[in-house]
Amino acid sequence: MQEQKYDEQKRKTAGTKATLRAVVAGYFIFLGYKIITNKETTMSHTTAYLLGGIFIAAALGFGIYTIMKWRSDIEESKLTDDQAAVSDNEPEVENDDGE
């Protein structure tokens, strides 16, 4: 079986975007936890639990979106057999600065 080839630029971009989205989702979870556990607030405990729960639920939803979008981006970065054959035959291009 032939190894799957990827457009490396698209694959790297997909990973970077997924990492940033995961950091945002993690931060929302942190904020929700801090809202729920904050003892020095004038907010009622019920309101704090509700608001914190909303933050955590939003973070989990965003986390699921992050995974689905990352998988979609990886699928889009796969090269077809024709594209892979062309990329195998292309010579490496030097940078403009001569490297």
C-alpha cells in the first residue's frame, strides 16, 4: 500500500490552527472553573454554577469543533495520486536569498 502524501504547508497550518483553538477551549474551561470556585464574589452560588457551566459547555463544544475542523483540514491537505506524482518529479526550488 502506498503511503499517503500531504501538502505540508496546509498540514502545518491545520496543526497550528488546531493548537490555538485548543488553547482557547482550555482557557474557557479554566474561566468556568474559576467562576464556579470563586468564594469572594457577590454573585449567588447558583448563578456562579450556571455561568461557569455555560463557559465549560461552550469550551467542550468548541473542543469538538476543533477536532472536527482539524480532521477536515487534514483531509483537504491530502494530495491526490496525480498531485503526489507531480510533486515527486518537481526539483527543489532555492530560496531567493540563495540558500
